[in-house]
Amino acid sequence: MDFDRAVLILNELLSKERPKSLNSSWILRHAPECYRFIRKTVRAEVGGIDWDRVTYSLDPAYQRRWIPARRRKHRVPYTNANEVDLVLHRYQDKLYVFLAPADVSDRRLRDIISIALVRIAQNGNLLAKQELVKRVGYTIDDWLENHHFLARWRGYDQELRGQLEGCIRRYRYTGSFIRYVYSTLQCAARGLRPLHAYSLDEPLPDGKRRKIDLIGHDPESNAISIYRGSSRLS
């Protein structure tokens, strides 16, 4: 048996049984041969079975029905560079996928790397979270440049980081983490007002003065005034 065969068997079984929910115990009970293959060969970088890889390959309708193993609610934060390096070194020649994925295969790989780091971060590894914020940040920067609606996030750097960290913390279902981040930012952007950069160093239409030249300060009243021509607006 190989991975593709195991996934085929599971998808056929799910189509037949149509369970309302599933987990590793369901697979062990209904497809023990597949479970033994997965337990032996489908391993995460930091140990344990890589169920994300398995469920990512299932029919999308059943990805959402996966119930992951319970995690401790209160995890002690820690730093472990080796855990992060195990992921990055494995894909060191493919990290460009966060900057410029060329095709579906690259986007799939971007999710594989992201989810591997997400699981480590959810265990409490602060370095994994930092790496995710940096790597996925490259992807978000591209969205802000090329997706008009998401461009309204420009200028909301702290809020944007908070949304991304929230996605890392909340991510539970097995599917595309990057798509989850995109959907989250898209929904949250509806309540944002676009910020427009305004520089006082910009030149005025006459080309002789800058905008800052129109700003005046009255030392007696401590008032700031804007002068336009011969008028003054306080």
C-alpha cells in the first residue's frame, strides 16, 4: 500500500458510510489496514502521526468533519529552534512559495509548510509562531498589493498581525490554512476604513512649497493653523 492508495480507500469508505464526524479512532475501526500504514509512514516532523496530511487529501466535505485530538488549553510557552528547523530544512529549497507560488503544487506546498508550523506553534513554541508571522506575512503583503478589497488593511499593521496570530491560535479544521487566513482577513476587512498615507513633505501644486509650509503655530495660544493663500483655517 502507498499513500495514494490509502487515501483512495478512505474516500471510498467515507462516501459509503457518510459519518457525521470522524477521527483517528474511526479510521482504526473501519480501515485498520490504512491506519497501520498511516501510523507507520505518515509522520510529522516533530513526531506523531501527520493527520493533517491525511485529512487534507480527503474529500472536502469530510475534512470539516474531522475531530482532532484534544489539546491542552493552557500550554506553557517555550522556544525550541530545532522544531522549527526540522520543518524549514526539509523545505529549504521551496520556501519561495510564500513569496511567489507558481502553480497549484506550490500553493499546496505552502499549506503543508504552514500547517506544520501551526501545529508546533499551537503546542506553545513561540519561535514557530514568529516564523509563521514572517513567512505568511510575505503572502499577505502580496494580497494587499493585488487584491483591491484587502488593500484596506494597509496601515493597520498591528491589527493585521493580531488577526494572523488569532488564525494560528484558532486553526483546527484540516484544509488550507492560507485560505483560512485569507477568508478571515476578508471578513474582518469589512469593518475597516481605508487609510490614506498623507505626507507633509509632499510638494504643493505650485512646486515651490511643501504642505508643511502651510502649517503655522501660534506660541501665545498654542494653536495649530493651516494657511491657504491669505486665509487661515484653525
